[in-house]
Amino acid sequence: MLHLVQTVLLFAFPALVIIGAMRDAVSFTIPNWISIALAAAFLPTALIMGASPAQIGIACLIGFATLIAGMGMFAVGWIGGGDAKLFAAAGLWMGLGALLSYLLVTALAGGALAVMLLALRSVWLRPLVSRGPGWMGRLATPGENVPYGIAIAFGALAAFPESLLTALFRGLS
């Protein structure tokens, strides 16, 4: 039974990150409840996985550091406020083992996303996309925001297998 509870709690992370990315793609917003749920689910998940107080403390420091970094990126206009909160909430789950992968893959995915949006917003593709759903038309609108939550989710999901809680889970299996 404990293994089932651990599995369900552990899967909260990818589920919430994917929901955040999808919401950002279709509405250019990431609701606060997603980041709050990610942050709130961390402690019970860490405790049930057997994380030590030191590991939890380091994860909290990483979460705080990614929050500060996200606030800085928001302040200079690189990302939106919802993106900054999702970046921090996902960072909380990473631990030291996955942090570098999370940061690098998120940055690379952000660059790829920007290139794809430039192509989508080009004179050649925009007319084709405008025939699709309304949210696709918004993505193809020149000068529109960039749903960076997609890149954050990609980086978080790519780094998740290396994360502290996933490593603890594998050790318990």
C-alpha cells in the first residue's frame, strides 16, 4: 500500500507540470493553483519517500534560488509571472542531482520554442495556422507572448528521472 501512495504522490509532479504547460500554450497563463499544488505536494512526497531533513532543506534552498532567478527573469521581461512561479515550484522537486539538467534542458527548450514560434509566426505559416483552433492563432500572432511554461515543463520532465525524489523512490523499490 505504501508503494502505491508513493507512486501516486510522485506522479503529481509530471501531471501538474504538463497541465501547466498545456494551460500556458492555450491561454498564455499558468494558474497559481498549479504552482501552489506543486510546492504543497513536495513536502508530503519527500517525507513519504524518506528524504532526510538535509535533503529537504537543500531542495527548499534550490526552490528559493529558482524563485529568485525566475523573479529576475520576470523583472527583465524574459518570462511571465506564472512561468517564474512554475520554474520555482518545479525547481523545488529537482534536488542537486537534477538541477543542472533542469536548467540546461529548460534553456535549450526555450531556445527551440522561440525558433519554432518565429517560424510559426512567419508570413508563410501564419495563414495556415489561423485556420486551426483559436489558441493556435494566438501562438502564431507576431509580437504575442511566448508560453515559456512549455520549455519549463520540458526541462522539468527531462530532469525528473534524476531528481531527488525519483532516486529515493528507485531505492525503495
